[in-house]
Amino acid sequence: MSFLKNMFNSSDDKNLNENKIKWNELTDIGQLNEIITISNEKPVVIFKHSTRCSVSRMALKQFENEFNSSDKVTPYFLDLIEYRAISNAIADQFGVTHQSPQLIVIKDGKAIYNVSHSDIDAEELGKKV
């Protein structure tokens, strides 16, 4: 039982590799205006993560392990289980279909790149920004 508890425990999801990626936690719909403003100077990456999904957890870990674009983008992390309304607002605001896990790049206030599941690739992100 403790194996399953450890495997599916979400308490560490937000802290994975926090030294490598300095995530900005997306916890308020008002932050979408901040993201739009920031994206006019530097692309913003939004990683939408389901804390209840092992596929999402694997995609997040792989992305964090391979991420090397910290100088090119401002990263935001969304726990979409806790903040589903923000996930819906992102879909509406930027014209992207909701997925989980999902990586969205915002530049000049628009979604310029949007991938989900196994298509989330830190190296590919580096080519897009």
C-alpha cells in the first residue's frame, strides 16, 4: 500500500527539481494579465499538470530533467486539479483546447506553441522560443 501511496502522492509535485526550474505558481485568474504583459518581453511557458495522473507526473519529471531554457522563458506551473477554473480561462483566453498534461508557450499575448502528453519535449521547446 505504501508503494501506491508514494507513487500517487501529489505533495511533492510542485517541488520537483525546483532548483532547476524556478516555477511561478499560477493560482489566480488575474495572473493571466501578468502573463500577457510578461510575454511581450519574454515568452511565457505554462505547464498544466494533473496531480492525479501518472502520465502527467512522468511528463513533468521528464520536462524538468531536460529543461535548459530558463534564460529564454518565464515558466508558470498550474495544478489544474486545484485550479481548474484557471485552466478553463487559459483555454478561452488563448484559444487552446484543454489537455493534461499540457505545455503552452505565450508570446506577445498569444499562444504560439501548444503540446500535450508525450509531445511535451524540453528540447523542442528550446527551438520554439
